[in-house]
Amino acid sequence: MSSAIQFDPVRLPEEAEALRVEVRAFIAEEVAAGTFELGQPGRAFNLAFSRKVAQKGWIGMTWPKEYGGQERSFLERYVVNEEFLIAGAPTRVHFTADRQSGPVILKYAPEEIKRKIIPRIIAGECTFSIGMSEPNSGSDLFAASTKAERTNEGWRINGQKLWTSTAHQADYMIGLFRTSPPTSDNRRHGLTQFLVDMKADGISTRPVYFPDGSHDFNEVIFDNTLIPDDHVLGEIDGAWKQATAELAYERSGPERFLETIQVLIALIELIGPEPDSRAAEGLGRLMAQMFTMRRMSISVAGMLSAGKEPVLEASLVKDLGTIWEQKLPALARDLAAGLPFDRVGRAEFQKTLEHAIRIAPKLTIQGGTTEVLRGIIARGLGLR
């Protein structure tokens, strides 16, 4: 069954733009207080900062008030996320939980689990990782082989997850595990989502290092790990439907094209207010491309707010965003090559550029590789 790709014409409402002013003031206060340095690449792990964000009501802000949420729109949340990304704010404690783990728990977890965990996320005190990819299946989620076997005690997990961001710091993981073999007519059958306490016995994490020695990705190993029955999320053997919808949250946000945005900001500062024709043309192209992706991303946020599941549209945002982020460092380097080497801002530009080049390979892994995304898009269009 095919479906058309349709980006709804969505504009940020006045309340979202008013919120932007408030977020920028908060960021300025935190920078002045020395919490973080404005414009540094990456999203650091800072529990104190996340608690301050929570006090503002900016974590779980779209969630029901009965659990501590604000019941605000996805478009207002979009603005908060966008401003934090551009500033390089240290949001890693709450980012994944706020983006996708919380909504999954709200939709599929038993009531007692919701009331235990959701308030902790909203308070900025609970960190999540996502366990989907595996060493032999990558972004092909339906080829996952890590097993969850039912026992009298609950479920026993054995296997591995790979490219698991923040797993070494996470309190919980939402993992996708195989509970039954796939069927001959449905390879998606047999997968179930579980809430995993990362402090449970039988779980170990191994870092996957970046070239500079830092790490965010991890390999997570499960050795006969026990998961209680009430930590099953949703339908047993039918998680492919849940995971597909979940990925619309993960693949469509501004983080999918703003992770290397500091390169563009540093380039603009390096070029200065009077660019020559070559620099002006190059910057114009980059800005036009970025704002096109931004319009697409805002559209997906609006569709999520309207209760839709824009899976194809989110996949397209992620695909285009990844390509743009990975190409940006090389394009920026070429535009900067004609400028005097001792130009003011050169050192900061070079530092930012080097960081973006080092992390560029991982951008296609997180949220789904380009090949997998294009397969989803092609299937949705009835082309395969």
C-alpha cells in the first residue's frame, strides 16, 4: 500500500514565538552564570541544568497535566529544542526521554509505571537510551536478534545492542527485542518493546569511541538479564507498529539538521558583514537549504501535534538533514579557504570544523542510515 508524501503548511504560532524570547533570556542567564559556553558543539550531560529546564516547565511540556506535563503544543516544544540546539545547551540528561521515551511510556506502559517514571523525566532527573540497532543488523530494526524469552519470573534478555547513545549514563532503556521468530509473510512479526532498568543484573556497557577519544555511542550486552512482566510496553510480538510511529519523533526534529550548525555560525562570523560574491552565494545556498529543512521539520511537528503519524515525512527530514550535516564541514572549509589565514575568528572556526568532521560518520547511524530511510520512503511510495 502506497501513500503520498504530504508536508502540511504549518507556521509557528504567536505563543511559540513568545516562548522563544523567554528561552533566549534563560539561555543568556545560564551562559552569564558560567553553566555552559555559548555555541560549543555537542550536548553535554548536566543534571543541574536539566533540573533548571524542568523548573521552567520545558520537559514533557506536551504531556498530560495529570502526570506533571503542561499540555502545550509540539510547536512550542519545537522552539525550545531549536534554541537549545543552536546555543549548544547541555540537554543530554533529558533529551531522549523528552523526545521519544516519555511518549512511548505514556502510550504503552502500565499505569503504575507511568506514575513512577514520567514525573522523574519531567523533573529532569531521569535519563533514557534507545536500544534498537544491533551489531549484525544496524538500522534494519526488523532483523534484530537479541532475544527476550518468557520465564516464570518475567523475561530473560540475551544479546547485544549497538550505537546506543547515552547508555553509559542512562537510568532506563527502551529496547526492541525478539520474542518470536518472524513469519514467512511478515518479517516484522516477533518484536516486542521493553522498559529496561539499566542497573539490572546482567547488563554491561562498552564505549564506542570517536576519533578524538570521546564517546556517546555504546555497545550494550545483556547476559540473562531479567525484565519484569510489567515492563513490557504494548503488544507482544507487535512492536514494529509502535517502533515505526516512535521513529517519527526521533527522525523529524531540528536536531536532525542542526547538530553541526555551529560550523555555519562560525563560518558566518569568520566571513563577516561584507562577504565577497563567492562567499555570499555560498552562504545563501546553505541558508536556503537549512531553512527548507526547517520548514519541513516544523511541518512534521505540526502534524504530530494534530495526532498524525508522518512516518515518511519524518524519514525524509532525517535523510536530507543527515546529508546536509555531513556535507556542511567540507562546504564551509571551501568557502573559508579564500579568506586570510589570520582573519579574526579563524581559530574558533577551525576548532568547530574539526569537531564536525570527527562526528560526521555517526550522523547517518543515529536515527537510521540513509539506505534504510530511503527504503522506507520507497516502500511508502509503492516503489518496492
